[in-house]
Amino acid sequence: MNAPALISELTRIGVELKVEDE
């Protein structure tokens, strides 16, 4: 698997969860 792509995916999901949480 592509590590950078995986990290960016997880980052995007984390940001989306943060935005929903606020």
C-alpha cells in the first residue's frame, strides 16, 4: 500500500470527524 496516500486518507477522515464534532 502507498503510505503517503494512506496517511492523507486517515488525515482527511480525522478532519471530517473533527468538523462534525464541533
